[in-house]
Amino acid sequence: MDELHDTNPDVDGGDTAPIAQDAPPEAPVPATPVPAVAPAAPEHKNGSSLIIACIIFSIIAGGGAGLLAYRYAPDMDRSVRPSDAAPLSATSKEPAVAASAAALPSVVNIDFSGTEATGLPSSHPTVDVQGSGSGVAFRSTKDGGTYILTNDHVVAEAKSIKVTASTGESYTAKLVGTDPETDIAVISVKAKLPLTTMGDSDGLLVGQSVFAIGSPFGLQDSLSGGLVSAMHRSLPDSISNGNQYPLVDVIQTDAAINPGNSGGALVDRNGKLVGIPTAIFSETGGAEGVGFAIPSKTAVRIAEALITNGKADHPYLGVMGQTVTSALATEKKLSVTEGAYVVEVSKGTGAAKAGVKSGDVIVGLEDTTIRSMDDLLLAVKRHMVGDTVKLTVSRAGKKTTLNMTVGIKPEQ
């Protein structure tokens, strides 16, 4: 099994070599190095099936499963959409019908084009690529247009972006801002589109019905249903275009999510937005009932920052460390067998100012018990920049309480 490295800057000073840490027991881990993201593929006439087959083969040949984010979906004939066939009723007694009727008008298809390296020598020219994803209209612009939520990995490298509404009208979109840290992006169109209704992502319960709406494989206005499989998942980083997308505090669902669903909507039975589908865990490249969505609360917070400031600040602790194991506890003669062992503290950070020292074991943050580095990362990300939090550390066999101000993650 590959080693996992705690290199996320939220808890990483950045100047120390990555420290191997244990994976959270519930998180799927790639068995061998495999491409974590299916990249946007060059446009080839009649070649969509071959491209997909190659992607699937590369994963299987790697010997294990990988986290797959989406940028590619083949061109499909969108001349007939489900919404053209028959009107839906938001008052239907069928939860899926009601959810679809309420949410579908706000979900759009996003077609993008850009350039990407071919994998040939660096002197070889790049090639034009095309792909599609999804988005959700969530806020009006001051000039009467619409802001649309989507994924960073859908539009970050796009040269041109076209949005197609559920009614069939198409609009040229403008990129407002992207945030690789959370894989959230905002685009805008000058047209007025129906806005989504926000749900309570914090109030989701395991077992609750949810529905994914988007354009899997370019099939616009597609609905799939399932359950909330787990909450607050923290998974190994996936890599896309040189950017890291650490899946932290995300929703796991068995609602079918496929390439093209990225950036679309995960809604509750009332059609209210609770998440933005962003990735799957798959051995085949297709939906296997293990999909992940960014909670709507996080997505909207980041989106508002992108609209207002052009960027989003992220909470930052400023330590590098590793999960305490029995072997580490014995080696370091620790008095605790669980926690986040601090290897290094970055100068000038909130942790340094609070008095955190190398060799400390962080065992609590506010009321949250810290059993691993993943727990610490998750706990920090649940707070806002500028919050004062209480850290509980085990030092020389005694527990000490420190007050720390959450800082801003440096750009590098």
C-alpha cells in the first residue's frame, strides 16, 4: 500500500519533508500509483469510446482503484432533453419527481474548450481539447445576470465556456474566480436563470435520500438517486493539472455520479442544494456507488469570497506532523497512543504564537477529540480565519491547554 503524506499546507509548515501518516480507516486508498484524474481528452472523430476505454484500462492496469475527478465527457446529441418530453411537478408525492422538478431548472450544462499537453516532448505543441461538466445557478449579478457554481477542475484551464440552460438556450460564460483548494469555481452569464434553493448541508444525516443532477457523459438534465453514505469524509489528495484537491469534510453518497456530473447539484428530497459533486472512487472509471460532494455551505462560502475578493482565504494552523501510532508512541516514549504528533512548527504562524512545540501531541481542538492528522486537518478547516480556538496538547506526560488564533494559509 502506498504511503500517505501529510503535505496539506493547512497543517503543514512547508519547509519539512513530508511525514508518512496512517490513512483514515474508512478512506479508500489507491493500491498503486495511478492517474488520479481523467484529463480532458483531445477531440477525436468517433473516438469517444476508445478514449474512455483507455482511461479505464490505465486504472485497471495500475492494479487498483483511484480517485477520479471529472473534466471529460464525450459529445452527445443534446437535441432532445428530458425536460422537453413532459413537465414535472414539484408537488408530486414521488420524492425524486418533486426534487427534480424543483432543482432541475437551476442546473446547467457547461461545455469548455482549452489546450492541454499531449504527453509528447515539451517542444511538441499543445492540442485543443473539449469537455463538459455541470453547474448550478445560485445568485444574481448586479447587472441582472447569474452567477453559477461549478468545480475548479471543470473550468480553471478553459479558454472558452458555454452554458446551456435546462430550457435549451446557450450563453457564453465568463470565469469569475477559482479556488483549487476546495475545487470550487464561479462563472457568470448575462442571462437571468432560475436560482437554486439552498439546503442545510450541516444537517444531513446518513441514510437520508439525495439526488444528483447534471450532465453525465454529456447527457444533460440527468437525475440519479441514492443515500447519504457518510458525512465528514477526509480522503487522500487527488491531483489534477498540477493542483491538489484534498477532499476534506465532504459528503459521500451512492447516488450515481459519472464524468460530466462534476460541478452539478446534489439535492435533498425537496430539491434544495446540499452539495456539489466533485469526485468518485472507482476501479473502472464509472460510478460504483462511492461518490463525493462538497457541502453546499462550504461551496457557497468560497463562491461568495471569489465574487467579492477574487480569492478565498483558508484556515491555517502551521504545523507538520504525523498520526500517532503504537510504534511511534513507543519510539518517542509518548504518554498517549492517539493524536497528531507535531514534527515541526512554522515560524510566525498561529501555532507558533500559541506556544505549540515540536514533540507535542495535539489531542483536542475545542470540543473535538484529535486522534490523527486527518482529524486535526478537518477540525481546523471547520473554523474561520481569525477564530480563537483552544488546543489541547500532551507534552512531557501532561496535558496543556493553549489558545490559538487560526491564521490564513499562505499561497505557497
